[in-house]
Amino acid sequence: MSTAEQGAASVDSVEFGLREAADHLAEPGPTDDKYSRGVLGVVSGSAVYPGAAVLTVEAALRTGVGMLRYLGPTRAAEFVLHRRPEVVTAPGRVQAWLLGSGMPRPDEEGGADSEVTEHVDRALSSGLPIVLDAGALARAEGRVGPMVLTPHAGELARLLGVERASVEADPVTSARTAAQRYGATVLLKGHRTTVVGPTGAPLHVEQAPAWLATAGAGDALAGILGALVATHSQAVLDEPSLLGPLAATAAVVHGRAARAASGGGPFTVLDLCGRLGPVIAELLVLRA
């Protein structure tokens, strides 16, 4: 990219903050039920990383969905149900999918078992909105319907077949390349989060404290985003570009909850999850 093009990209970028995020939160009304509030299907975790399943589920539930169906590995499902007995572990109706957090890539040892692979395959062909994270990013070409990818710089470099330094040197162009290649929205994780669709201005979010650089933070972000997509499923199907603002909203909520959990010091990801409800309440006040 030339210096002139870089300058143009910078001018076209949009800083996405609290007020923008407030406009993309779903608040239930008195006539809503668990189905109209959104049902999220989750395939996450593995025998090696069962905790990732717990974190995605915890974050999604605390962000607000009417129901969550967890269809991951047996060991991870036991951890999930121990933590959240309201989770449903049987297949059924969903409005969006979150796939891949804490799962190995297809080329890694210890890949998903056949039953989990079948759940992923069905989700990818469902036509419903999908969030692809971590181990499922390699399946980006095998899906039908609106999709958002949530890589960090190393994962995006792997997707593009380039060095990580190349992504870090020009995150907007790298994310745009992936967005156009896969016809998807890309949320590139980092201290300064970049959200890019195949077209339109990049969105930037800078809400997270440095203490958020901790294991499991990305799993929580994926859960937050999955919940937001499920609660806006029909709107996303009608207008897939809505995934950009929803992804940026997830980053705002994630960062604000991290700041609240931190208070200037270290914290755990479950601490972050525990702050999601109050942060969302705080944001809803902004649009009153």
C-alpha cells in the first residue's frame, strides 16, 4: 500500500465507541420469550482445552440470549453444565452459531471427534449467521450465510499465508484482504481492535486495558459476539454488513467489562464475564 493509500485508509477509518455500541444492543420487551430473545448454538472447547467452552458459554449467557445450545465434546460439556446448568446440550433450533474457540485446527493433533465435526459441518451449511474463532477459522471457505472471523494477528497471518509481522505492520489491509477473500467480516483482535468487512470503512475499538492480554480473553470475546449475533440474527440475514457494527460492539463491551473487572490491576476472565451485565446496563442508559 502506498503512503497515499495508507493516508486515505486512515481518514476513512471510524472510531467505534460507547454510544455507537449502545445502538447495537438488543433489549428484551415484555412480550419476548426465550426463542425471540435469540438462541445461540455453540461448538467450542476440546479435550485439551475444555475451559474455553466454559468461557464462551459464560460470556454469551451474561451478554444476553434466551437460550444456549452447547454441542461440543463430552468432557467440555460436563464442565459447561457444572458451571451453567441452564445450558441445553441437545441439538435443536438456533438463530446463530459460534464455532471453534478452544478447538484444535484440522491439521493439528487432537482434532475434533466425528460427532463434533458433524455439528460443525451442519452449522456451516445452515445458512445462519456464524462466528468463526480459533480452530474453526480454517473452515471459512466451507460455509453458507453471513460470517464473522475473529483471528488474532498470528491466526490471520496463517489464513493469508503471510508472516505475522506483515499483519502487524498493516492490520487494516490484512483484515480487508481476508474479508474480501472469504466474503466475511473480520474482527482482528488486539489492544486496538480492527473490524473490517468486504466493503465499507474499517471500525476501530480501543477500550481494553493491557491487563486483558491473558489466556481465555478471546474465548470471552467470541461468546459476547455470538450472543450479539444471535439476538440480531434476522437483521443480519437481511443485511450482512450489520456484522461489522456488531463485532465492534462486542469489542467495546469486552473492553469495558475488562476495565471494570481490572480496576487498574490484574483480573481473571470469569471476573470480566461477571461485569458484562452491568456494562450492558450502563450502555443501554446512553441511548435512553
